[in-house]
Amino acid sequence: MNAVVTYIFGKDAEILREPLFVDPDVDYICVTDQPSLTSEHWRIVVDDLPQAKCTRDKMPLVKYNPFKYTNADRIIVLDGTLQITGSLNALFEQLEAVPLLVKKHPERNTLNEELDAWVIKRRMDPKIVAKFKVMADVDGIALDREFLIESCILGFRNVPAVHKLCYSTLAYMQFLGNDGKLCMTNQCPLTYLVQKMNIEHSWIDQSLVATRYRHNSWVKADRKSMITFVTVNFNTTDLIDCLCCSLRKNHPDCKIVVFDNSNIEGLPERVRRKFDIEYYDNTHGEILNFDEIISNTRMPINQRVMAQNSLGSCKHCITIDWLLTNLPYDDIVLLDSDILLKRPIDFIDQTKISIGLLNDSERSKNTKRRCRILPFVQYFNLRLIKKLGIRFFDPTRMVGLGSESDTIYDTGASFYEDGISLNPEYVDTTCNIFEYAKHMNSGSWAGDNVNNWLYENRNLWNMKPTSVIGTKKGVISLTTWPARIGMVGRTIFTLVKNCPGFHVVLCLSSEEFPNRERDLPNDLLLMLRAGVFELLWTDENLRPHNKYYFTMIKYRNMPIITVDDDQLITDNIAEKLYQSYIKHPKAIHAGRCHEIQYDADGKALPYDKWIYCQTRKHEASKDLFATGVGGVLYPPNILRLDSTCIPVIKDIITADDIYLKVRENELNVNIIWVPGIHFIDQRAPNGLALNNNLGEHLNDKYIEKYL
């Protein structure tokens, strides 16, 4: 069992942010002193912690004693300022190797940087804050606030040695508070904890620790993990969403900045919150008024320029010039919106002004372009750019764009003149950025192709861990069709919420959804991008048999649980079926069964003569008929499906339960009824059961032929 613990204290505290990705087998716990706090995913634990002197002192009492609230084997403690946007399985897996992890704050390395942020973001009095920036001697060790760890994530393994360290840290915190040498803050006990670990054990995982105490010196965090990525949005929400997914996938701690020039719809709040985006809203020209800027230049704008999309390029470059001049960072990586990362960026070099790619195409060489930069992925050293007064775009220098000119404006002309031409030794144009990123060749403006391109490259942005199956007990499989595609999202949500520990697969036929993802509703697309479930496409349409056939083929070594698309799951039916399977691994386990009735000759009676939803047989039996409505668990490869099964499946195309019973009889497999399965039945009149059982009596035709 794994757990995530966070804390929200005080009336003016941070808001409790719902996780955007929910690991089904993780317990989400929020400790608070606010009884009115509620949450959809967090389990609220109210603890007033009366021993704390103030609200701020309550936080470390939770941070360094998470075992008070859970007995989970592995615990991740998150600052209340964080929002979960992806799976935490990687951190939990690290806790298999090391008992304690420390992960730095995504923006600040040290306590001094945190105090500076208080002045800027919380508007605290600089004189008061300055009092905290002092040297102090604690327990014979000089602790410099310049080097105290500023963390945001701690990971604990539930073992006695870690308990001992935590209790020692809590006692140290009490000493700090009573003695008055230092105020009781998160950073001081964390420093003590890290020192203790390094003195007694080498327990800190080097890949995750941000700062580490070693021989009275501090090692700074890996710079590559703290990259600031910047992109510009122009009516490309889907691209920005997937770009941010690929960034978080490769750089979980990165800073993401979006400047929005959209003239139709700006970047939605849900996307901004999902990725904790630093957002600059220019949708109404509040920051940059392009018409005013362009009208005040000597650059002639005519129909030829507009037809060649040069005006849009001009606006884009004005935006980049503003970002390079005004962003409060030392360096950034600028990305086109139609980019997906293939691998982490590792070419950062703070001795360079810029690292990127030049356009050496024949078209570029044969025109009078003043710049040949391709800023699909471009590193910019803002500190050096500002120091040297380099402009990315200076419209007052742009000439020769009249109706007779063959000079076409291209990206970053001024930057080429000021930066590359004058400082070639400080600019690296040899880096092949296409080793790091995938670019949409047709351009983000080709709207009809965006969804297809995103789908083809979904492995680059899908946040679902590739090793997820290895951590799951089984696979839950279902299908649907266009008439019910609008309701299957609710079914999947209830499965993920109530059946932790199981991988959910939705199998769809491209015959029924010819445009694939573009034919799906938004709720499904959002869950898909968050990695909540797997979407399995098949070109062959076996209709209701899509529910099990293709998933069983793909996951032959996993237990498969089939459910219907029109059921809302109200409890953990998967776990109940799984526990029955553990006891009887060679039988099929069903949450709802009919008992087949036979005539004197041993032939099955018509369907409506069977005992409906039987409750008397508890032992394994071939007389039981499993119905998909209540969920059915099939042990790994128990039906031995292959292409030779297809002809009979197509002959019983509308009755998947009947075919499965036929196959079970062929292989001499028993059924076990599992009581206590609960769900909300939403079956509609367009369901197959109506025709199979009442209208055309198709079940009876199939029963007479095969059973």
C-alpha cells in the first residue's frame, strides 16, 4: 500500500488542489485544521495539532511524522502548494531502493531564495525577512541560511530506522523552538535530517536529492531538471496541452511559461492549473498591442506580406522579443507549440548566448532573408542577452518588404545580426534539436491534421507510465459504440475510482469511429491524456466481442475482467472477483450468473426458462451462465483465443455472453458466482439485451444451435 500525504493549515492557507492524475492503488490523505474542508480525491484528516505554537509550526509536524496518519509501506509527503499532474509510481519505486528521498523545490534551492520570494510574492516587509538571513550555531554545527535545503517532496519507507530518524528530527524541532536560536521552520529540521542520514547511512538517492550535505559543503541541484520552458499559444490549446504533457514526462520539475496571443479562445483554466503554468494573457492586447507596435515602425505591411504569413511571423517575433527582455529568469528554452519532446533536454550551456538550429535550405539561401533561425527548440541565455543588449526582433530595422522586394521577413532577424553575426563563438548552431523533439511539419495552423498528428505521436505525450501493467493485479476491459460513447466516460471514471490496482482498457473499432480520437467526447480525451485508461483501437469490428477479444489477445498473461459500458461501479468489484480467483485460479468468476435449465434430454431450455440471477449455487459449476453486466474475471489465457475463433464469433455476433459460454464448454471450464457485487444499471433501450432476450429472441436461436 502506498500513500500521499499533504497538509493545509489556517484559514488563509493554500487551496487544496485535486490531483489531475489518480493512481488507483494510492491513498491520498490531506491533514488539516479546517473541519469544513472537502475533497473528491483526498481523504480529509482533521488534526488541530495543539502542541504547535502557530499555524506555520503545524506543517513540519505533519511533514516529518507522516506515520501518524497512515500505515502505508511507502509514503510521499507533498507541500500544500503542489498539484499532482502525473503518476507518482516513479517515486514509490525509488523508495524500494532507499528508505528516504528528498526532492527540492521546483523554483528555489535554498531558504534565502525562499525568503526573497516572500518579499516578492507575499509582500512581506524586507526588514523583517532580513532578520531570518543569519548564521546560527545549532548543536555545534554552523547552519548558514544561504544553504539550508528548500524542499517540496519527501519520501519515507515505513521501516524502524526511518521512524527513529523522524522522531529524532521532531525532538530537534522542539529544541529549536524552545531554545530560540532559530525559528522553527521546515528547512532547519530537514537539514538536520539529511545530516543524520549522511553521518549514519548513505541513504539518499542521488537521482532525486536536490541538495546534499557532504564534508560541510552543499551540492546544488542538477540544473537540467530545473529548465524553464516557454511557448506561445495562438488558438492551439490541444497542442499546448500535449506539449506540456511531454515536458512533464521528460522534466517533471520544469517551469512552464505560456504567452497567449489567441484571438479565438485563450488557454483554458483547466490546462493552466493542470500544469501549474506561468501564464501571460495577451488575448486582448493587454501586454502587446501589435497594431500599435507595427503602425509605429517603418515596416511596410502590404497584401503580399500578409499572404505569405509574414505578419503572423512578425507578431510572433515581437512576442519572443518581449519574453527575452522581460522574463525574470537566467535562461529559457523556447519551443514552438507544435513540438513534442522525444527525450530530456541536456544541451544547456550557460556560457553560450543561444543554442539551436539554422535553416540551410535552398529556399533560405536563394532569398534575401536576414535570418535563418529555426526556433522549434532554442536555448536562450537571458542574462547574456540582456547584458549585451541583443534584440530578437527590432521592427525599426526591417526594410525592403515593399511590393517589389523579394526579401521575406523570417524569424529573429535582429537576433541573427546582434547575436550570431557579432558573437559567433558564443552561439552553437550545430545542435541537432530534432534528436530531442518531434515537430509537426505541416505547421500548427493545419488544424485538420492536428488530432491525427497527436494520435500518431501519443507515446511522446501520454503520461501513463509504460510499466504500469507490471504493477497491476489485472486488466479491466470494456467496449462501446457511437450510440453510447457519451456515457462510457462515467463508467470508466467509476472503475478507476473504485477499483484501484487494475489497468482499464477501452477497446474501440475504427470502423465505428472512423476519425478515431476526433470522434470521442471531451471527457474521454481528458482522461486519456491524463493516462487514466488505455485506448485500444482495432480495425476489425467484432461489435460486443470487442469487449474481451482484443484485450485477451494483447494481455494473455493477465487476468481479464470484462464489464459493460452502461454500468456505474459503486464498489471494488474487481478486487472481489480477484480474491475469488486467487482461491480458485482455474475457474471463471462472475458477479451475476443465471442457472441454465435443461429438458429431459439434457438440452438447454430457452433463455427465459433459466433461473435469473441465481443465488443458490456457490460452488464451481458448468450449469452457471456468466453475464457481463456484473463483471466477469477470466484467468490468464483460459479461453485460448486466436484467429480460429473468429468465424463462430461472427456467427454469434450480437451475443458475446453466449459465445463465451460456448467456448467455456469446449474447454471444460467451470463458473463460480461471486456474491456482493454492486453497481448502478444504466441499460438503455438501444442495448443488445433487448433484441437478444425480448425482441428477436436471438439468444434462443444461438442456444438451440450451440448449447
